[in-house]
Amino acid sequence: MPISPSAPVRSGVVERVRVPLLGGGLVVLLALTWLLSGELADDAEPLGVALGRTAVCAVVLGALAASRAGGRAGVREVLARPGGVAGLALLGFAGYAAGTLLAMPRIGTSLTNVVVALLPCFSVAVGALFFGERSGARRAAGALTATLAAAGYAALGADGARLDAAGLALAAGATAGFSAYTFLYRRRLAAIPPLAVLPVLLGAASAFLVPLAAAPLLADPPTAAQWGGIAVLGGVVYAPAYLVQHRLILLRGPVYVAALQLAVPFTVRLGDWALGGAAAPGAGELALLAACCGGIALVITPGRVR
């Protein structure tokens, strides 16, 4: 059967529309994770929240994968690589969660967020040093601009942070580890659908988190309402967020996704204002938002072909 001349055109249009929609959806979903995680972490043990949301997310995505023949085959393929699974689970999920959560009591939430905001710069550096990926001057400048704006925004909410070397090392190590994870995931597991990959990685990450979270959970177990919130966070918010995030990593790469995620704290701030939970953003916040958006645009929009 001859192929319609309009088929490639339609395919190109779908591709151009799909990526921005996925990007916007990711920002909204990650903003929800911030809001719900913040509410839960205020009342429940943070490591317990991390373990609970990770385990619930693994179960939900595992059930979805098991409902499809292709998903079951993909899970078996991932399980056939136990060494790689353990390393990726540690870098991308367990190590990142533990590192950032353990850093917060030492250096404060704001300084931890400043370090995490350096993710695009970590991605540019890690990609160039260890994976032979060059971002180009335009994308590197955009990543740096967006990163500085996001770091400046996080610094506005400084909460008496201390320059504790161990705390800084934990936050930086977690961020660098996650950056390396995104490149390794794209190289090693790109041929397997994220729906089959994620349940295995999240299940392994849950196993890594159990020793860290067991004592705090036994000392101060969550209430029934908190368990319900953890279930919603992991199954309803994190599950689709991880799927979209990993699809975009495959489609556009780690630096693209890292830069896009810098819009999340500003989205949370604007949403809080729109819902009446906070005052209108000040001139400084708006200037940082504009700078961050400009930097993100340099990263995620294609350059001019010469």
C-alpha cells in the first residue's frame, strides 16, 4: 500500500506538539510532588515518606507493566541485568533521596535546593567528562543562566543554613549521581519502555532505602491519614511524573530535562500565589523567573541552522 504524502507531515506535527505537552505535564506533575511531599514531610519522617512513595510507585507501575505482554517481557529483560539495575537504582532514586534528605538537617532546606538547582550544570559537565556529549555554547549558556536564576531564587528563602562540608557533599553527591543516572539510563536501557524499566529500578531503590528508613519509621510510624497521603503521592503523582520524565530523557536528553525541571519551584510559587496561599511575587522573584525561563528556552529550543 502506498504511503500518503501527508503521513510524514502529520508525524512531524505530532512530534513537535508531543514534546512541549510532555514538558508542560512534567513541570505540573513535579510541582505537585513538591507540594505533597512538603506537606507530608512536615508531619511524617522524611525517609519514611521517601521509602513509601518509592515502594507505592514501584507497585503501581509494576501492576501496569504486568498487565501487558510487552511490559512483562521488558521487566524480564531488565531483571536479567542485576548489576546495572542496582547501580541505576542507587544513583537515580535511593542515593538521590537519601543524599538530599540527609543533607537538609545539616545545611538547611534552602541551601540543599540551591545545590539541587545546579543539576543542569552537573548534566553539562558529567555529559562532557564521562559520556563524550557536548552541549554546545548555546545550551551550556542557557543551562548556566537558568541554574543561577534558580539558585538565586532558592537563596531568597535562606533558612539559617550552615556551610557544613558533609551536608554539602551529600547534596552535591546526590545531584551528581542523579545526573550520571540520566545518561546511563539513556545509554543502557533506551530500547526498553520506561513502563518496564521503572518498576524494577524503583523496587530496587525501595530495598536500598529500607535500612535507612526502618529505625525512624519504627520510632515514629505514620498515621493512617499520612499513609493515605503517601499512597496518593507515589501512585497518583510520582508514577506518571517518572514515566513522563524518562520518556523526555529518551526523546530530548538529560540536559533538556534538567533545565526544564528548573521551572518547577517557580511554578509552585506562582500556584501558591494564585490559590491565595502567598503574597504576589516581588520584582526580584519575577526577574529571576524571567532569567530562568530565558535560560530554559536556550536549552530546549533548537538553534538556528546555518
